[in-house]
Amino acid sequence: MTIDLTDPPSRSGPRPRTTGLEIPHDQLDQFSPPHIRAALVAEAQTLAGVFTGPSQVSEPASLALRLHEPAGPWAAFLHPSRDEFGHIHRAGFLHLTVPGPLIEPLERAGWVEPHPISRRPEWPDTIVMLYAPRDEAELALAIAVLRASWRQAAASSATSSATPSTETE
């Protein structure tokens, strides 16, 4: 299945409730079933150069997605970390950096919302909350967004097998 992140399908149903402009920025309902979250974590752990552990920038129970050899631009990381490009919360939602051209289409289709900290000038405007996938179809889209974030952070020829805007499953 090919997913075009520049023109993603609309997410079904209403957006989940979140804390909006408050920090911590949390999703309050519509969580991932345990097997969907587990599949998302498993996929993240297969990405070249990625290692996981407690987040350096979020609550310790979230699972950080970090790179052994980060090469991407400043906007590809969750600061002040220099290697964490995202993290997966226990409820299944993610905070991660997304390539700029993909944010508006993903937000319009109901998949993401900007992280409140990204409104501050000293933080990248690429940080979003990707809502928790609720089923296999949503998991496929979440994995496509995760891979786009990883490619941006890794910024190497080894990660450029697919464009940032499309994924084939």
C-alpha cells in the first residue's frame, strides 16, 4: 500500500481530545490498543541506527527514538536532545519532528497537531503530536510518518530509498 503524506487520507471520526496549548502536551482519549502500540514500537526499533530508551525531553515512561549517528538539521530533533527525533507515549501517541512540507497536509487530514512548544521561536516548528493509531490502517499511516521523521533525522543516503512524502507498505 502506498501512502502519500502530501495528500493523506482523512482520519476517521473526531480528533482526539488533547491538552491543546498546554505543556505537558497529552492526548486524553482514543488511545492505541496494546497490540497496535507494540507494533509501532517494533517498527521503530527496526529503523537503521535507531535505539530506544527513556526520553530525554518527555516523561520518563515515554520511549525515546534516538539515533546513534544523527545527521539531520536542527529542526529534526526534540531539543535540548541532539539525537532524539521522537518518542512514543504509553497511550500510543507520538511527539516527533516531521518534515515541514508534510505538516499542513497531515494536520488538515486530522492526523497531527502542532506541539505547543513549536510556537516558541527558539524551538523547531516541526514538532507535532501524531495521534495514537487505533487500528491497522492508522498504524500504516503512523509508520509512514515515523519513517519520514527518521529519514529527516538520519539525513543519509542509506535512508533515502523512499521520498519523504510517500511510503510503500
